[in-house]
Amino acid sequence: MTRTAAAATFVNALPEAFGEPPSRGRAIDLVFLSRKTGGDRKVERDVLALLRSQIALILQRAPHGTRDEVRQMANAIRGAGRHVGAFAVADSAAALSLATTESFPMAYDAFIDELERAASFLRSLD
């Protein structure tokens, strides 16, 4: 198993390790977020607004950033994604962080695709 595959296996298992299987059907698992916030809708709205602004900033800056800068952006949103239920964003960020020079372009495209999917999902909540 490659390092990237091993890392993906590990990060995919994290939510299950805490008894909470992630939803892969939606860009953001709102049930997971609700559990984390204790059902406080105001907190959920605030958290999602912050995530939305982080995603928008990365989508704006990533195309102009160096590989190291893009990896830093991915690392920054990876943890946030895990904590709010944006597991696909977090998974793609983790894969980008571990990507080799050869696999970086494909990992970058997957990361951007997941960010755009999450941004679209967040807009649909308005």
C-alpha cells in the first residue's frame, strides 16, 4: 500500500473510530455537525458561514499559489472539514498534502472539485 493510500485509509476511518460513520452522500454531513453542536442551530449557521468563507478564500487564492502555499491551504481546511462534517473536503486535502510531484496535479484537481462541491452545497442552504 502506498503512503497516500495508507493515509487515505487512515483519515477515512477517523469518523468511524468515534462511532460516527460519515455521510458521503452530501458535501457536508449536517447530522454530524448537529451532534457536534448539540443541535444549536445558531452555532451551526456560524460554523457553516466560517467554512464557506474559508472555502471561498482558498478557491480564490489556490490557482495563484505555489505548491507549498496550496498544501498549507489544504492543511488549514483539513482539520476544519473533519470537525464540521465536510469529510470529502478533508479527505481530498489530506491526499493533496501527501501528493508526490507526479500526483500533485490530480490531487489538486480533486481538492478543488470537493471545495466547489462543498461551496455549492453551502449555497443551497441559503
